[in-house]
Amino acid sequence: MAEERTQADKDREGWEDYLDIVGDFVKLPSNSTVLEIAPGNGAYQRLINTSDIKKYIGVEPFTPWYEHLKLDIVWTPEAEFHNCTYEDFTLNEDVDVVLTAGLFYHLASPIHFIETIANEYKPALLYVETIGHVDIGNMHATGKTSSYAPEMLNVAGSRYAGRRAVPYNSVSDISTLAHFIECVGYKLMDFENIETQNSSKVDNCIMKFHRLGDNVWS
């Protein structure tokens, strides 16, 4: 009789499936500079190290993860890391790509982050991974309402340690999020809805946006 697989087994296999899907979808241009906001503990290390990029910049506010990224992982491209939130980060060079995964549903103001990407970072290529599946037919619908969810990282004090924070965030569905990003001059070029056995990657999506020319209102 076959041994029953535990959830831990499913999580490990599902995580590898997730990384394979992301690795196949994300194409980082050769000799580019890539900025990742909230890389966590380095989940995309394989993606970064197998891409022919010039430089990788990671902005991670959780200090143990920042130290792990900086001290424990070997990076193929030139790499630099900043131990702060995106709000406290100042970019001093041009970047070609911005990559962010598992972040939007932790933000108190997702719209502020979208505006920061468009006005401060200005990447030609933007990859966003988050919870949910894209519904193209619902992207531009109006009259939507936001929901609110407990922000467990704030409650635990790990990501915003030492700061006063409301322990909730405003949650928009992923199709609305894609529409907001298009409002600031980016075009959704492709997306991949993701389903795996991993308990944290059951219903996710990764999206690819291209920056349109300046003075564009979409």
C-alpha cells in the first residue's frame, strides 16, 4: 500500500512546481539591472542566477531575511541589498526590470506602490506575482469595492517592527490591480495563472507589463 503523502510533501513538490512555472514565464533581458522589492528569503535565487543580467538589487525590510540574502546566498550577477521598506528606499540608478512577488496583499497602500513604480523606478519591464487569477473581462469594470483583511505580518511585528501600524490592509482583486497598473502607463502583455499543491501557492498569478511611452494615459 502506497504511503500517504503529507501536506509537507505536497508543499515541497508544489513549491518546486511554482518555481518552475515562474522560471519559464519570467525572461530577464541580458545585461539588465533588476530591482526586486521584498525578495524575502531569496525564493527567486535560481531565476536570478540563471539569467544573464548585469546587476540585481534587493530591497527587503525583514532583517533576518536581508542578512540571509546578503551573507548566505551566492549570487552570479553583481548584487546589492537594502534593509528597508520600499517607502524608505531611494533608487540612485536606472533599472530595466522591477520584480515583486507576494507583496501587494501586505501593503497598506497598493496604489502608492504602483505610483512609486511608475514615477520613481520607471522600469521598461514589470513582473508582478500575487494571489488570485486574472479575469480579463473584469479588468476595467467600475464600481468595485475593496475588502479588508488582517495583516498578520504587522500583528506579529516582523516586517514593521518598531513602527505603529494598522493591522489590516485593503485588498483589491488581481484584475483590478492589473487595471490600476495600466492606469499609470503600463500594458499587460501576458500572464500565467498558477495552481500548485503548495498551500501558499494554490491560487496565484504572475503578470508581465511593458512600460508605454511618456505622456500616455490608458
